[in-house]
Amino acid sequence: MKVFIGTRNFLSLQEERLLVNFVRPLLNLRNLNEDELELKYGFFYRDLVPVQQIEEADFAVLPIGLNWYYKNHQITSVRQLSDKSKELKIPLLITNEGDFGVKSVDPENIIIRQSGYESHRLPNQHASTVFISDPVQGFFNGNIEYRQKGDKAKVGFCGQAASGLIRGAKDSFRTIVRNSLYYAGLSVYEPQVIRSSTRRRSHLLERLRTSDLVEDNFIIRDKYRAGANTPEERYQTTLEFYNNIVDSDYILCVRGGGNFSVRIYETLAMGRIPLFVNTDCVLPFDRVINWKEHVVWVDEPDMNRVDQILADFHANLHPDDFMQLQINNRELWDEYLSGKGFHKHLVSDIIQPLVKKGQSK
């Protein structure tokens, strides 16, 4: 397929940091050879040919996250690109970055974003994975060991979990302020549910910690990355984080500031089972992947039963199925949620069908 990379040209390495991941191998500002490109990005870009004129393209892509255009007062150029794409009946791929996301230019654009709410989802809005390096390769020399099923579900968590009414009130107040600015037309950051994410996380951890139905394996930190400052400290705290996943059957995965969980991707990459609390989330490729076959699914209204839901799931899982689920989850991350896998399926499962639909009109 032919792709038009819109809004401006990128000629220097200094500007590469602004580019969304999808565009980087297409422009190849670092002049990587084929082997280097394949190792870093996979194969998805090989079937894409950048063109100079949008009239020649099968689809267009915005090279920087939409947030940048709002922040730098360049949103008019995005609207012009969107209008031209619609006129030519070709899809426009836009990445909406950040915890909260910004309002879309046109609901018909393909929107890729990590955050967002299912109840407010646009027709062509899809969840992005969180791009992480393979932790199995980076910390465990490519070796992954799957766990045998025990009598009780062992649920892990390593990270910040500050509690307290004052912290929760501050979180809620900040959300109210952001939402008010949006509704007053003074901000483009989309409104969020007014509920403290730290209080939600603390409530879930306390429920699991005090339950006799499950075994907890929690490392609670006061600061992000335990306050690590040096590369050595960051390596050690990250290793501790992934060791916590390795030593657990299930990992609590619940939203943070934005309505998405980074931890769900880290858990799947390590071949473990997410204990996923659904807060009206959009998950990647949810029209292809049956997510309830890969996670222990807990809807937010059922949070007070999180221990019982997990215990019942574990009790009803045959030991062979418990092992196979871990294997399936690692394969799911590798095929769909790694950087290489995500972009491959973004092209084949999302962009190509829309290109064909436009060509048939």
C-alpha cells in the first residue's frame, strides 16, 4: 500500500523523537539497514511505500501525536489533512497520546490511543498497546518459566499504592479542574471519570491482602520506581518489578491516571495472567481478541468481590489449562501487543480493511 506522511517533512535526527512509532521505519532517519530495521520494527513497513503526493496514496498518516499539534498551535494543518483524506476517500491514521487524550478532529479518522472509554468510543477508535521492550529478553536471557498451579491463587503487585483521604481528594480535585477547563472550552484534554485512581488501587490491594481466599505477593512502594535516579537503580527496581511478576500467578492490573493499564502488557509479556479490573476500558484488537480468554475479568462494580472472583476462576481452572493460559498469554503479547506485532496487525486488521472499503466506493 502507498502511504502519505502528512503535515511536514522530517529530515533531521533531532526531530525523530517527535515521530510516532509507526512512521519511524518508513522515514528511517537513522539510515538503518534491512536487518537493523527488521530487528527493531519487524516486517510491517515492507509492504508500505511512502509517496510524496496524497493523491497517490491508499492512506495517510499523521507523523506526530495529535497532542503536539494542539500544543504547538498547528491543529489547522491536521484539519486540512483530514479534510483532504476524506475528499479522496482514504483513511487517515492519527495517534492520540498521553494519559487523557485530546479531542479528535474528525470521528471518521482512525484513532490509535492508549487511553479512552468504551462508552465514548468513536467508530474507528482503537486501543494502542504500550510499547515496552521484551522483559524476557532484557532481564531473563530469553528464558521464561511457567508456573504450576497451586491450591490458592497467588496474586502479585509491585508499585505505588498510596492511600488516604487527602491523596484521594487531591486526585479528584485535579480531575474536576481538568474537566471544568474542557467544558469551558479552555482545554482540549478530554474529561475523565471523577474517582481517585490511587484510592481505587489501594482498595483493591487491601481487599486481596486481607482475604483468606487468595495469597498475596505485594511490594508497595512510596515513590515511582522506588525513587530510583541512576541507571543502576532503575535497572534494579525494574528487575524487582519483573521478579514479582515471575513469582506470581496473577497480577493486579487496574487503570492509573489515564483509563488504561501499562501493567497488563508487562504481565502478558512475562507469560502471567492479568487480574484485570475493567473501568470502561478499550483494549487492543478487541474485535479480534477475546480478552476474557486471557485475563481474569472484574468489572468495576464488582471490585468488592475481586478476591472471590479470582478464587473461583483459579479453582475452576484445570492445571493443564492454567499452564496453557500462561503460554497463550505470552504468545498473545508477542503476536499482537509487542511493537512488531501491534504494527503488523494495525496494518492487516485495521488499515487494510478500511482502504479496501474506501476503494470500493
